[in-house]
Amino acid sequence: MKTRYVAIVGMTQILLCTSSFAQQSDFAGKYAGKGGGHSWSAKIAALKDGKYDVEMHVGSRQPPCAGDITALGEIRGGKLITQPPEKDDKCVVTISRNGTGISVSENHCTPWHGASCSFDSKMSKQRR
């Protein structure tokens, strides 16, 4: 990740600002989406150490399925990528910006939601 520094020099102060917080806050928020009988929601919170807390839910009545996952993530190549939530787990969720919303893709996450569901989705940012 590139970090840009801007220096504002006063008589007795130097203020350094980085763009990493701005990048970090781009993903933070609550999201929701619907499609193909499924509904998705996500809550993404920026943590102080540059990582994110990611909570996701998927559900459907037909076919009946539901799943939730909570994982830590970090920005790599402009995308928010989660770490597997448990030891020996291979589930990775990748979140990309999509206008004011997000696009979500998953790999190896079936144990978290069953075969009839997926975290793959497009969600819009929700107003508070």
C-alpha cells in the first residue's frame, strides 16, 4: 500500500497526515443486498492496527440456507481480504469497492453457509 505524506509547516508545528486512514475508512460501514432469492448483509469496522473486523451473513428461504462468518481482514492491492477465521480453515472472503457499495467473492467457505448459499454478492452501503 502506498502511503503519501503531506507536511503542513507552521512556526512551531509540523503536521503529518497519511492517506492510509482514508483508504481504511473506505470499506467501513454496513452493507446489504438481495438477489436470486438470497439476501446478504455485512458490517465492516476499521480497527486501529490497520485491519478490519468483517461480519457477513447470507440467507435464503428457497433453497433454505443460512450462514454467518466473522473474520479479520486487511487491504491488499486495493481489496479487503479476510484471513481464515479458524485454524486449518481455508475460507477467504475478498471484498472490492463497487461504486458506493461492495462486491464480495469467496473461496472455500461452504462450511460456513452450506452448499445452497454463498457469500458471493453485490451489496449497497446502508445509511445509518
